[in-house]
Amino acid sequence: MTFDAATANPLFGNMMQTREQMAKGLLDLFDPLLPFFSNGNARVRLDAVGAHFDRAAADLEGFARPLWGLAPFAAGGGRFAHWDRYAEGIANGTDPKHPEYWGSVNGRDQRMVELAALGFALALVPERLWDPLKGEARDRLIAYLKHARQFDYAENNWKFFRILVDIALDRLGVDFDRSLTKAYLAELDGFYIADGWYRDGNIRRIDHYVPFAMHFYGLIYARLVDDDHGQRYRERARLFARDFSTWFAEDGAVVPFGRSLTYRFACAGFWSALAFAGEEALPWGEVKGLTLRHIRWWSRQPIANSDGVLSIGYAYPQLTMSESYNSAGSPYWAFKAFLPLALEEEHPFWTAPEASLPQAPIHHPLPHPGMIMMRSGQDVVALSSGQENLQMRCGPEKYAKFAYSAHYGFSIEVDERGFATGAFDSMLSLSDDRIHYRVRETNEDAQIAGDAVYAKWHPWPEVTIETWLVAAAPWHLRIHRIKTPRSLKCIEGGFAIAKRDGDLDHSTSANRSASALGEFDFSGIVDIGSSVPREGFVQKPLPNTNLMVSKTLVPQLRADIPAGQTILCAAVMAVRGGSFDDGWNNPPDAPTLADLERRFAETGTRVSAIEAPGSIK
């Protein structure tokens, strides 16, 4: 009995090397949705999972999100047999008298998000969605779009949603208030930092929304509107491309970080949008390779339910990592990866031979998100400081861990009273009662200096921790200076690896070290000079807490922290396959605090993310 990619992924076996194979992948992913279209075709309800918005908006999400892929497919000459469903669904969904009416927008509303996909499709293939509508159906659609756009959109990437609707209205020859478009274009420029990097609003959050939202929509704008804004979006994308390529491993995996990871291969949306806009930010073979390898990686994961519908989760179905705004239709933002289907077969994106990853140094600093991208064998690890998100569930795990891996993902905690049972992979957890715990949530300061990052944070107001993270591939080093007025317990975790059934793994716990050897991976953490003794322990976290695999092992170091000042130093590594003995038996030495402080005083710069308002002033 198996439940793997072969039985739970419509993309399984698709080599995803040609335009035809990408088109097949799109249709294979769409076809399982057909039984869930409503009688009037305006709603797609996939299961009973609820989001914070109402059911009508969730049903619209299921209806609209596939258009991110279907519209470019049609624009490129692809034959899709169900455009009549979409035309009928639009007519009924915008009709207040119809039982499948989508509901009215009367403020910030999820419908604003989904109407962006509809606006994009109307602008790109009006012959499929606009031309079939007649008389009052057209009037109702225009009235619905114009009504929605008059309300204020969220202070982040949402501002692009009105702009995409406005592009459609303009192309359809509709009269509307263009001053609203201009206002949002100006406000979006306010989120731009430098060097191709945005923040998703005026907050300490610089994540995948930079490539698969800010740049994605900007490049669509650049393709559809030829003006100064479009030129700026192109210039920024060119600056961003090299940095973002360092987030990808050679096999196509990307470093999962931040919120909305259930959108899965939307992470290739930036590369797809470059192709759509005709912007050769990297050689076309490299852009093609980054796009297709990423989708191929997903084709090998069990990311769908047994009926072929994409599940909420990451590398397998997993609700605990989801956001409050994730309904069953949310994962279909992944269709953003299919933008290249709008291109003709002769486009260089399709004719160029697929190329390997762009050349990059082993350690690549990114001062805006506050990361050191570290290549280690087959993996890519992001050492991170400076970001936070207290609004989302599991925000500390998604934004404030010390390290994020393309191959090992990260784990989330599901029991706030589970200090003894927590995974705490790539985190330092502290407790004053052995039940409840605190981890890094916010940062008072964050800096970057070459291959190292620094942060100052407070698990409690009266407890101060300074953390230095230093890249030393395949290792990374963690140095913590803790100042506390009372004694604490602490647990520090390495990377989580897959646990085999039948307890066939090999684990070693010792004084000052812990390691775990699974079927394919080795993970270890070793103390290299702390001022207090630490004991090794291999944790078996609760199931379904890791993004990549449902059961994991996490090597940990545990210690008592006395009142006063304590120094903790650890070296951490994880490798896939091959021999690990030489590396594990020869951990690097820890730099002295004096050397680190001197280095940051001389060459450190403040991380851009920390410049936005945060929880700590």
C-alpha cells in the first residue's frame, strides 16, 4: 500500500521538458476540478475546509485561480475544452439574482484577490471570456468589477489586484477612474527597497511574495502596458534575478520560507513571468531550467488528494502549516508557473537548451532579507535574521528560525505547552517552567557582514539574547550570548530529517552532541565551546509538523542556563546521501565573540527588513 507521488500527483511522470509537456501538466492538474464545478459553473467547492472569509469567496477562489494558467495557455493557442463553463460562470457569478452570485465586495475582501485572476484573463483572452457574454451579462460584469475596485485594498501586494482589473477594463474600452490606478502604482513603488528587492508592505517581511507577487504582477504589467512603470518593473526584475536564483537547489527544490507555501510551484512564477514579459534577466536556458526543474521537483511529491485535487500543505497534505486565508482552492495559485504557455514555440525560452543553475559563490549574502544563502552539496540553506511575522499562525517558525533548507524545509510547533516534545529545528527554545516556552519572534536589531548575520532579541522583556550565525559549508555556526536575571532551560535543534518506519534509523546522543542517520540523510549538532554543559538528545517530534515529511528526527542540545551571562556555541550540519563521517568528525572552530564584534563593527550593515516598523521599537 502506497500513497506517494505516483498515486497522488497528476504531474507524476511528466518530464516537463517541452512546451507540450507543460501544457499537458496544466490540463492534468485542471481536469480533477471538473466534477466540483457548480450547476451554474460560477463556483468550485473542493471540500469542507474553511478559511476566514465566507464560502462564496472560497468558491470563487476555486473558480478563478486556474485562470492564471488557463489564460496564457489559450493566448498561446492551446485548446481548452471548457471555456463555456467559465463564460457561464462569470455571467452567473456577477448576477445578484442568481443563486451562485459571488457576493458583493463591501470593503477589503478576498474577492478582490480572485478578481485579479479574472482581470488578467479578460485582458489576455477576451475572446474566451468577454466575447461570449451579451447585453446585460456584460453590464453586470463591468458593474461588479468597478464596484469592487472603489474600495481600499490591503497595504501590500494586493494593490496590484486593482491594477490588473484596471488593465482589463482599459482593454475592454470601459470608462473608469484612472486616478485610482495611478495612486496604487505610486504606492507600490513605496514598497521597493533597492537592488530588485521589495517588502510586502511596510512590515518586516521579505519572503516569496517578492518573486511570486510583486515581481510577477509587475512583469505582467510590463508585458501588457508599455509605460515608465513597466520599464521600472523590468529593471527591478533584472536586478532581482541573480539573487533569487540562489534560493534554488540543482534538483529544482527552493528554500521554503514565510507564509503561503501551499502555493507550491508558484515559486517558479518569477521565472515564468520573465519569459512572459520577454525579459532575459538571465540567459534563457537558465530561466528555462529554473522554471522546469522546479515544477519537476513538485511532480515527485504527493501534493494531491487521491482524486487528483491539490491539497493544502507543502510536500504532502498538511493543514497545520496553513494560513487562516487558505481554503481548498488556495493551492491553485501554483498555476502562475504556467505563464510560458503564452509564448510561441519559437520563443527562445522554449528553443534554448535547458541550462544548469547560474554560477554563484558558496556563500551569497542578501542584505535586504537578512540572509546568507549557503550552497552545501545538493542543498541550499538560508541563514536568516531580521524578519518577523506575528500576524500569521506559526509566524516565528516561518520567519524567525536561524536556518531554512531547500531539502529539509522546517517544522512548526503544535503544542504551546510542549517544551519537552517540541521539534525546535533551527531554533533556540527557552522555558522557565519546563512546560511553556519562548523562541525568537522579533528582533531589536539585525545586521549582516559578509558570510555572517547578527540579531538581538528578547524571549522575555528582561532576557536578552544576541545571536551570530556564520556560514561554513557544509556546516553553519551559531553563537548565542544570553543575559537573564533567572535560570532557564534551553533546547537548540539542528535540521529535521525523515524518520523511517519501524525505528530503523540510527541515532546517537552524547555529551555535547547529537546526530541522526536516516535512510537518505544525516543530521547533527555539536557543541563547540559553550560556557555550560549541554547534553545531546534526538527528538522524535509529533507527526505532520514538518513541511517535507510527516515524521522526523531532530538532533538537539539541551542545557540549564543560570542567571547571569551564558555563551552557547554550536556547529550544525545536514547532508543527503554519501559519506558524512569526515565532515561530522571535524567541525569548524567557533570564532571568538571579540572577533565577531570587531567584524560587525567594521563591516556590518543593518538588514533592510529591520528598517520597517516591528513589534519592538
